[in-house]
Amino acid sequence: MSIKAQIESLLQDGLHPEQIEVINESHQHAGHQPGFDGAGETHMRVRIVATQFGGMSRLQRHRAVNDLLKPVLDAGLHALAIEAAAPGEPRRW
């Protein structure tokens, strides 16, 4: 299973989001480290809207997502950007 699919599955099961988008941004980081050509799934962005985020601070939302994605992070995911919102909140994406 791809890292993107693992992230989607873990977040679906844990938060039952209204909206979720997992974006592979690895190609944007090519050349940032010696020998890294941007291939693979090393840098991911999660955009997620879930009812559970209502009343939570940004830090609490990030912690909730990171807790659910701990297996993926422990397996070597290098970078994870999180954009989390509750339904009805304004967002830039």
C-alpha cells in the first residue's frame, strides 16, 4: 500500500472527515539533500475537514493528526504538512 493510501486510510478510520486530500509534494524537494531526486513519497501534505476539529486549537488538531499517523511517521515519512479545519471554517485551500 502506498504511503498516500495509508495516510488516507488512517485518517478516514480515525476522524471520518467530511473532506480529505493527501498530496505528494516530494518532487518539490528534489535537490534539497544530496542524492534526493524527488522520487517517492517522502513529503506529504494533508488537507482535512473533520467535525472533531471544532473547538480545537491548531496545535491540538496537528497533534490529533500526528497521533493517527504515527505508524507512517515511524516508518520514515520525512515531512508532513497539515491543514486542518472544522466544517464551516474559512480556509485558504
